[in-house]
Amino acid sequence: MSADEQVDVLVVGAGATGLSAAYALGAGGRSVVVLESRDRVGGRLWTDEVDGVDLEIGGQWVSPDQEALLAMLDELGLETFERHREGESVYVGLDGQRRTFTGEVLPVAPTVEAEMTRVTGLLDDLSAQMDPSRPWDMPGAVALDQVTFLGWLEQTCDDQEARDNIAMFIAQAMLTKPAHTFSALQAVHMAASAGSFSNLVDSEFILDRRVIGGLQKVPLTLAERLGEAVRTGHDVEKVSWTADGVMVTCGGLTIAARHLVIAVPPTAVMRIRFEPPLPSIQRETRQHHSFGQVIKVHATYDTPFWRGAGLSGTAFSPYEVVHEAYDNTNHDESRGTLVGFVSDLQADAVLALSAERRREVILSSLQTYFGPAAGEPATYFESDWTSEELGSGAYGSSFDLGGLTRFGPRLREAAGPIQIGSSDVAGLGFQHVDGALRVGAEMARSILEES
């Protein structure tokens, strides 16, 4: 079969990973085409207007340690603003009582606080022993990968509320899976990818800033610079490959390339037919990678009423339907927006309800934190990434029990001229845009060094 086009590198996926790889390859003098099956660029970054409000439906925050993202924001000339955090935060404990607090220490009993501090120290110590790019190499990795995070917490800590809070910051808030479904090693990797568990639980740190206009401005601006090389609405169906290159079929279009970058989540790789098939270990590796389940809830009000009540808009509870919430008001806007998250088992439960009943349950949880006014938003929208075919969940995919040591080393292996990667396989910045940019740059560098 003759190709309609010939390029040095073909990139599949116009999210942050694929576009950053294409941008670096173009800067390195390689000809590039980017094919994206959606009708937009950005992947899991998506800013859209809903009922007259600009909402960041996908990822959105920037933290001080995300050096690759911060460098890209500078490169693209994008500005940020601080997340609103003035006022008291809210916590609902095991006893069902609502308490307010300032700072990062939850208002729990002294014995609970002491246990949380101790377990945080243990997780910090473990994460310090790990290179997040090679978690399977840390001392004791196999043993940690064979026990669930919940099992490890139960072996380590006798206090239920302390365990529930520690688990919340990784299970509900990050991997969006129940703590009994992934390993302690996977939990340590999540912490190490953020620099430490202490960083991960510090909302002042990890949720520091937002991009004016939305974080999707990163892939949008990259796509603008790449111009006609980026083509949306092109769903790749087949990849024929040899050691010397690839032939990609997309509808009636065929493109030949010396190198192929597949920049999609591991769960989406096998939507593509490969001829010959990818090595069996590559296929099996991705069969053991899965997304969690999360709904991102946006409730916009005529004013940010919680500020007048002395509240920051930040709230936490492992016992509420909405396990965390934040003031998500847009830059220079008079209206106020709360964003909340419903994940893992709570997401299972509310997704079984009608849309009307689900809204009632979620708004009731926000009222527990912020009072009756939270139940009357001017606009309400749910970002349900579990229903999105190409993503099939959020925020990133992770392994089942024992999978990180068994399959992790295979995640970044190339198959002939084919490189596969996304934020799901990042070390630093795992699950975040920072990780996506790092992986994109690494794949581009590998190709540039080879050719």
C-alpha cells in the first residue's frame, strides 16, 4: 500500500503528552503530523462554557514543584492566578460533626492527629527511598506491591479516623479507587511522584494556582504553534509496522512515518489494531492498567457566599459523598464557583441514581460543608469522565495488586519504531500535566537521539 503522506514522526493523541512531543520534535527539525480522534485538542484538559460559565472540566491546578509545567507556561506566555484560600476550611469527622479550621492540620482529636502525623512520616520515609521513575526498584517493593494500601494501613495504624483520612488523600483524591483495590507500593509511588506524602496532602501546595483561561490553554497554544500539523477528528484504526517504520490507517487516509508516538492512556492503546500485534507482554501490561472512577462537580452561585461567612471554600471528609471541595471561582469573576469531587465507591453509588436524585445527594453534601445556600446554585454541571469513551475515567490509570512490580518496567518500552506514553506512566508528575509534559519530552528526545 502506498501512503498518502510521509513524515518523520506521526503522533497519535493531541493531549499535553502528544503535543509536547510534537512541539519538541518540530523544534528538532523533524516533520510531524498529530492525529486526534476527538474534535478538540487537550485530552483530559478541557475548558468549556456551560450555561454561561467557563468551567475547567478536566485537570486544572499548578503546584510549585511542577517544573516542567511551569517552564512550559513561561515558554507559551501563559499567566496564572492563585487559588482562593482565605478563611476557614471545613472538616466532617467520623462522629459526623462539622468543624472549621485554618491551616493544613485537620481538626481531629489529639490521638488521631498524632497517628496521622506518624503515618505521614512513614509514607514520607518510604517515598524518599523511591525513584518515582522506577518504583519497582525501591527496597521492599515486591512486598509492598503484594499488600493492599488498606491492608498496610490496618497493619500500621489502629485508629480508624486516622486511617480513613490518610487513605482519602490517595484513594479518593488521587487514584480514585477504593484503598483495598491497589497496593501499598502504588500508594507510595503516588506520594513520591509529588515529592512526598506531605506535599500530596497539602492543598496549599499541590493546588496552588490556576492558569488564566484554563489549563487547556497549554495544549491549545501548542496546537496553534504546530498549525496544520494537528488534525482533529482522525481516529486511527490500524498501525502496520516493521523495524524500519510504520504505516498508519485513519479512515481513507494512510500516513507513513519513520517513528510513531502513541500518546494516549494505556486503556486506549488497544483500541488500535496493530499488524503485527504488539508483543504479548505489552498487551498484557495494559490489560492490568485501569482508571478509577470520579465525578467532578461544578456549582456556580451569584456570589461566592461562603467567603462572606468566613470560609475558604475548602472542605474535606472521607465520610461525605463529596470527599473534597474548593473555591473554584474564575479569575476576575464576581460569581462564585465551588468544585467538588465524588469518587470510587461513592461514585458507584451516585451513578446508580437518576440525574435529578444524584444532584440532590451531591448538593446535600455541599450543604453539609457550606450551609443551605450551597443547595441553590445558579448553574450545576457534572464532569463524569467515567462516561467518556477515550478516557474512560480519571485522573490517571494505575495497576491492580502486584501489577506495578510485575508490569511497571514494561510501560515505557518501545516496540520497534513505536513509542507509547502519557501522564499515566510518568515518574515525577504522575497523573498530572507536569508528568504528561515530561513523558512527551522524553519520547521526543529518544527519537531525536536515535535519528
